[in-house]
Amino acid sequence: MPVVEIKKDIYWVGVVDWNIHDFHGYSRSPQGTTYNAYLVMDDKITLFDSVPAPFQMDLYHQIRSLIPLEKIDYIVCNHIEPDHAGAMPFLMDKTKPEKVFCSKMGHRALLDHFHQPDWPYHPVQSGDSISLGKRTVHFMETRMLHWPDSMFSYLAEDKLLISNDAFGQNIASSQRFDDEVDLPMLMDLSSHYYHNIVLPYSNRVTAVLNDVAKLGLEIDMIAPDHGLIWRSHVDTILKAYRDYAEQRPHNKAVIVYDTMWQSTEKMAKAIAEGVMEEGVAVKIMHLKEYHHSDVMGELATATGIICGSPTHNNGIMPLVANFLTYMQGLRPLGRVGAAFGSFGWSGEGVNTISDWLKTAKVEVVEPGVKVKNVPNHEKLAECKELGRQVAKAIKAKIEAAQ
Ligand SMILES: Cc1cc2nc3c(=O)[nH]c(=O)nc-3n(C[C@H](O)[C@H](O)[C@H](O)COP(=O)(O)O)c2cc1C
Ligand SMILES: [Fe+2]
Ligand SMILES: [Fe+2]
């Protein structure tokens, strides 16, 4: 990908990872991703962020198309996760910069990752700024958005916010800007990214957005470290982050399940009918067909989470346990749910799921539905009724929020 001048003397020098479908081992990224890095040509030539170690030569050629690497004076490391700092040892060797700026937590984390006490660290904190010559960089720590070391860099004269992982999307594209692609598609990717990475830190998101508003920062471009740069829809993405963080109720339920012999699947379909009868939207997702991160993407706009598994060796199916662990870690708020499943003799599955949902702070409609072996007409009617009850609970939440 050729470098792109995104503002006068500010270049995107990142790398497109066209073929990656597995993002950091926990989320799907069917459209690939990008690792964005930005080179500012000022009196002090400054590189903001970098790329994973396996892409270090791609970054080298990007920068080299503009300047020899040894011309770089400063490196700003907004986040030390290896997708943005993996190339640091290589870069330090090639550039021998005068200064490396990072947050205090970033300083510790760089030491933990690379064990190089002699790099010229300059830890900064919120409120600190540095001059590059014609422009000033203001730093803003964004702890736990989404790691302890995360920070933003704001280039005041350029009205440019380099936001690291925040506002990112996983997309490999020849385009660099939000207005060059379909906006609803980009917002879907943004939501998928948020609900798989940022969601547990939603209260931090709201606090950071409030801080940005309080500081009255003029922002006409947000340059994240993944995906496209926001220049025409800055307000849209800021508003979307407020909405994601708020987690207002939505008129939809997601039904997730696994099954061996389809009894639990029959139950899922009957539950869905009950949900629909109450005028609530529903999405059925078999966990062998849908990745847990895609379920979280769907749950972004759903208040109901109805989860099913046959009893398997006195417990639940591994994919259901996998999903529940994943969802619990992402801490979605304000959800209602229920459990269901078929069993052969002991039937622990439904209670196991109920307990798990409760641990994840989901309000559970009890007792759920257990079916011995294959559901008959009456049992399917019970499933429908469970769907209706969950739908009613969703509607009550929506009403309460109005
Ligand atoms: C390997 C295996 C282990 C099972 N373990 C249990 C169990 O511990 N307790 C139980 O009640 N049923 C158990 N069952 C029976 C299933 O729960 C039962 O067949 C159920 O109807 C399957 O639902 P499904 O059609 O949705 O797969 C087991 C079945 C298999 C194949
Ligand atoms: Fe990260
Ligand atoms: Fe990242």
C-alpha cells in the first residue's frame, strides 16, 4: 500500500494485513485488518505507533519511501500491545531516536516486553505536551481503553486525534478514509470491534469522551491504529461510541446453542417463535456455525440472550461453555436471558447455563426449559412460552429506559 498524506506533512505509513481472519486469537476479522502508523514531518520527525514484528520490513519500506529511517527523531508509542509495538526493537535499532514517548504505564510495559532499560524513554501523562517544531502534541492517558498503557496523541494545529485502538475497525482496504467506503458497512465493523474488544471498558469510554468534550478539543480527523481514518464522519463515530458504551436496550433477542442430535435445535426454533409472537426480533445462532465474536457482534443490538445446550457428560457442550466464558469476560450490561436444552438422564445442562448467565449479571427468566430426549408438541409449546416471557422482559426494559 502506498503511503498517504492524510494532512499536510502527516503520512499514513501503516501496513494492510489483507488475509488475516483471526484477530489476536479471540475475534474473527473476516475482512482482514490494518496496523496504522503515522509519520509527521516536522523539525522533529516523529513516528506514531508501529506494526507487529512480522510486518517490520513492510513498515521499513513505507517509511523509507519518504525518508531514511535514521532521520526519525521521536517515536511515540501510544500502546504497547504487540500489534502496535512489536516492531519496536527493529525500529529502535534502525532509527536510534532521540526520545521515545509513552505513558508511565507504557514505560513499564515496554520494559516488560522488550527488556531494554537503555532506550531513551520519556514517560508522559495527561496534560503533558511536546513541540515538534511547527506543531504541538498533547498527550492524554486513556487507561484501560483498552490496556493500562493506552493513550491518545492530539496534534492541536492539525486538529488530529491519533486514537490508537479506540475508534478502530478491522478492515483491509485500499481506501484510507471513512468517506471512501460504505458507511453502514464501516459502522458495522466498528460495532463488531467495540463489542469484542472495548465493551468491558465502556465506563472508561464515557469518561474519556467526557474529558475530550470538557477540553473542547477541536477534532476534524480521528486516526485510529486499525482500519480507516475518520474525516467526514467524526461526529458519527464519537456518537456511536457514546451509544455503544451506554448499552441502551434493543428490541431483539439472540438465541445461541449447540446440539448433537438436534433436539436442542428444535427447542431453539420454538423459543424463537415465541419471541417473534411478541413483536421482538430474533436471531438464531448455532455455535458450530457462528464464531463467538460474531455472536457478540449481534448482541450489540440485542437485549435478550437465550442460551441452550444438551446435557453433555453432566455439563454443557464445549462450544457453549466457550461462548459463555467469552461473553462473561466482555461484561455486557442490562441483558435478560434464559436457558434451555435437551437431556438423556441426569439433565444438568440448563441449570449450568442459568448459573453461568447469572454470574454474567444477566437477568434470567426461570426456570428455563428442559426436555428429556426429543421435544413433543407440549414441550415445544413450553419453549414458545419461554420465548414470549423473555420477549416481554425485553419490552419491559425498553419501556423502563424511555
Ligand atoms: C457423549 C454424550 C454424553 C452425554 N452426557 C449426558 C449426561 O451427562 N447427562 C444427560 O442427562 N444426558 C447426557 N447425554 C444425552 C444427551 O443430553 C441427549 O441425547 C440429548 O437429547 C441430546 O440433545 P441434542 O439432540 O440437542 O444433541 C449425553 C450424550 C452424549 C452423546
Ligand atoms: Fe490493543
Ligand atoms: Fe490494536
